[in-house]
Amino acid sequence: MQYPINEIFYSLQGEANFAGLPSVFIRMQGCAVGCAFCDTKHTWELNPATQQTAQLVAGKISEHSDNWAYFTAEDILFEIKKYSACRHVVFTGGEPAMYDLRSITEELHALGYTTQIETSGTESLHLSDKTWVTLSPKIDMPGHKQILAENVARANEIKMPIGKMADIIKLKQ
């Protein structure tokens, strides 16, 4: 299996339950949700014109570039192992749930890592049962994607950007 990757980098998790935990972030390319407030719009398209080699994408940090590359599970593991003191891996995007992450998350758990996915909840989840699910529901977005009930039930935590009281009312509904 090959995964479209925008960047792989090391940082501290800045949000929710794992805030402050050293983490390797796997930012995946591709998203159809269309959030107006998205801070990674450069990850939305799988444009063949911006496809690069894995060597050019690996290790870039938050360049907000739409360049991406296909990585095998072995390529991803090679990059993760560069940060030997770090044992937590976060799949983010874009929308990482667009891809079947079951084998790679199971392999990471077998190697002693913890895994987390940050997802809008609009795609079926294919990942290890041990993967921590951070559901960030996107309600009434331009992509007209629906949040799947099974993802709400599977979520370990729910994180939603709130800008006004109407956002809280939408979340409660």
C-alpha cells in the first residue's frame, strides 16, 4: 500500500488529551471536507503536478507546500525511526481517514508505539483498535460530507473549533 504524504515531522502535540507529548506527525494529502477555516488547505488536492519523490517530502516541516509523495509503510517507518526517543505517532491531514491505516497502525503498536488519528469523522475508520481517535466534527462544510455515527461512537475525544455560540448549538444537535 502507498500513502500520499504531505510531510512527516517531529513536534509536540499541541491539542487535546495528548497536549505536550512529543509526537511524529504524518500529514496526509487529500481532503474533500472543505473547511473555510482550515489551516492546511494545501493538503486538499492530490494534484499530479505537485507530486514529488519521498526523499524531497520527508522531513519538511510546515512549509505549507502542496508538494506530496507516495510513501510505503516501510518508508513511513524509516522516517518515524529517525526520532528514536518519540513513541507517539499522529496521523493528520488533510483527512487521514480517507486511507486504510489498519496495517501500519497495527505494525506501529506491535513495535511499541502509540498512534492517534485526527479526523473529521466523515470517512469510515480503518485502523488499529488501539489507535486513539480525535474526532473534530466539521458541520455544514462546503464539501457536504456527513459525520458518520460509528465514528462518533468510536471517538476517544471530540475536538471542535468554536468561534461563536451557533457552533456550540450545531455540535449539540
